[in-house]
Amino acid sequence: MTALYADTEKLLNPIKVVSASFVAAAAGDYADNDVISNSVSNGTGVALEFANAVRVTGGAGKVVGGSINVVAATSVAATMGLQLFSQTPTATELDDNAAEGGVGAADAPYYLGEILFATGTDYGAGNIKYPSTLTPAAPLLVYATATSLFGRVIMRDAEANETAGMSVIVTLYIE
């Protein structure tokens, strides 16, 4: 790819939209600050991967928006947090229904921040949530070790309306 083409692509496509999804294990009601993920088995939860979130290896960007879409028979009203990492977290809890427990020490250098998604809009087949807070600041500046970003979703409020097998789709808008 020539430099001219790369510059033209950036001008024509200033916002990059990336998504990651999983089917929640939802083994039981969520308490405040429980992880929501694809597996309840100890040590088998998987981080979300936002493939090609940045344009070049080691690149950076700004998260300027996003959404979490929870496709469930009943409305999931809890505030949810999305913690972002520049590489796959290896020492941070990723198992469904497990207490969050903070960011693992080995993952701390790769922790980028958290986006809180407020109680959303129920549309019948699910609930879509939009960002209420970006921490450390808005817009959230991110960088990737390669080109992907990684994340984990946390229920920041207790939730009893979850259903096993509900789909969770997380979308980020990156400039």
C-alpha cells in the first residue's frame, strides 16, 4: 500500500466501526461488578477481540462512540462496563458470573480504560446501550500492540433478567 493510498483511505473513512460478540453463559443472576462472558468454567472465559481496530500494527486511535446490544427476551437494564486492553488479557478474570476483581497486575501495562454503557432502550427483542462515561477521559485514546483491541464486559449493577444464550454485541467507533 502506498502512502498516498493510506492517506486517501483515512480521509474517506475517518471513523472505523468494529464489533465483537459472544453468547453469554448467564449461569445465574449477576451481582454488582460480575463479569459477563461466554463461559462460566474457571479459566475458560475469552476476551472480546475487536479485530483490525487500528489501521496499522502498533497504531492508535480515539474511541468516539459505541454501543452494547443485549439480545434477550427480557430487558437487561443494568449499567455495563467495557474494559479495553491493547493485547489479550492473561491475568484478568474473564469467566462469566465471576467477581471482576480488578485488572490483573500482568495486564496493567496494557489496560487502556473503561467505557460505561448506561441503561439502554428496550426494543422488544433486546436492549441497546450507549456510552455514558469514558474513563480516563472522552475521547478515550487507545493503542494496539498489533491491530486488535481486546475487552471484557462487566455488569456494574446487579441483574436478574439475563437469559442463558443471550447474544451480546459490542460495537466501537474509532477515529
